Amino acid sequence: MPEESTPDLLGTEMREVTFPDHSRGIILVQAGTPQDDAEAVAARMWSEGRRPVP
């Protein structure tokens, strides 16, 4: 039986991104977001001080 969806995560997808320090991570973005936009979101998060959890 497949896992049940969480309603607040519907319409999102995980994207592998590269942060400005060249580390890699995964962020949630709205489904259909182009990869370039996901990379821009990651860079903005990084500049705001929101670092990925190791």
C-alpha cells in the first residue's frame, strides 16, 4: 500500500540544488518550477542565512 500524501505537501516536489558554497542539498519547491528557479531559491535561502541541515 503506498504511503498517504500529506495535504500540505501536495503540489510540491523535491529538487537537488547547489548552494553558493558549492555544497549540494534538496529543497521543496512548487511542482513545475524550472531548475534554474529552484537554484535561485536555494541561493536566496543561503543569502538569508538559512543553511541546510547536515
